[in-house]
Amino acid sequence: MKYIYLIAILFLCLNLKAQNDRFIFGFFPEASLKYNISEKYSITHKVESQHGLFDSNRLNDELQYEHSLTDLQSFIGRRLTPFLKADIGYQYRVEEGENTHRTIQQVSILQRGSFYRIGHRVRIDQTYFQEESTLHRARYRIKGQIPLQGRELDPGENYLAISNELIYMIQSSEDDLENRLTAAYGFYIDDKNKIEIGLDYRTDDYLVKDRFRHRLWFKFGYYKSL
């Protein structure tokens, strides 16, 4: 549990400078199910949802619950080598105002060390709206995983996972940048089940004058493989 406290302190320190910008806080549950359909192909279904508790744009400082969005995703992936995988996917987003559709294409690369794992993911996606132009995004994420007992991660042990993702987006003639920094304490139950609890810190509107935004999500996820 001490690692969770250290992660919380890190993200709260990052947010001290956010007092004059828009700041949002809430919780972010997610779950995924993955199964193989052949030696090389796999299917992954994922659901994630954001629930806001605090928004500095409100006139008062009271906590107020608000459902932000829910994403339903499905991917089909092909294992090209033991360390290289390609996926295509579809997402349906439920949120106030307008539900949207998104197509996703990505490539993932895994690096294994003597006591760590590093994953690289390059993703592009396209979000479709009824009245607006398509939103295009290019994303790169790097994620590291370190066991907390010994040099290898065995069933019943815990681990620390840290990732950072940079996103460039463009819609019509407007573009912007977003950064997502996450840190989580993981419980590796066995080869088919794991749980992660941590924090997800997001900043965006870098290229929009006087509209910088910080979002801090308390994140917990369950990941199942068949």
C-alpha cells in the first residue's frame, strides 16, 4: 500500500500548479476480456467509464457527481512475432450531447529485460460526429512494468506499472496536444487475472489560449484472459 501513497503524492504535487486552470477529478473504472481465436489471432473486449466528482469550472467548490463518458471497445489482433502485435478496433462512446463512433489501428512492441517489461504502442484513431468534421489522432505510449518481489513476476505477486502517452489531434484546421501519465499498483493473481489500482493524470488544450485543462482520475481495472 505504501506505493499507492507515493503515487498519490506525486500526482497531487503535479496538480499544485493547476490552481488557475480548469481541474477535473473523478474515478475511472475499466475492465477487459481477452481470448484467442487461433494461434495468431485474438479478440479483446473492453469497457471503461469516467465519473467526475469535482470540476473547478463550477461556481462552488462542492463535490458533485457527473457521468462523463462510457467507452465500449472491441479489437481483433494478430501476433506477428512473439514481441510484435497489430490490432484494429472499434469504439462506441456514450456521453452527454452526442454518442460517437471511433475506428482504431495500432501496433504494439514488447521489450523484456531481466526484471522488467517495457511496452511501446503506436496508435491512430478516427472519431466520427454527426455535425462536425472527423477528429484524427496520432498517439504514442510507453509503459513499464517492474515486479516488487524478486526479479520475475510470479502468480500472487505485485508489480508497479508506469506509462506516459503523448497524443496529437487535429479536427478541420484546429489541432492540439494531450499528455497522459499513469502510475498503478498491480496485483498479478495468475496468468489469466490481474488487477491494477492507481492514478491517471491528463493534461490537454496546450495549443488553445487560456484554456489549459488538468484531469486526475482515480483508476482501477480488472483484466481477464481466457
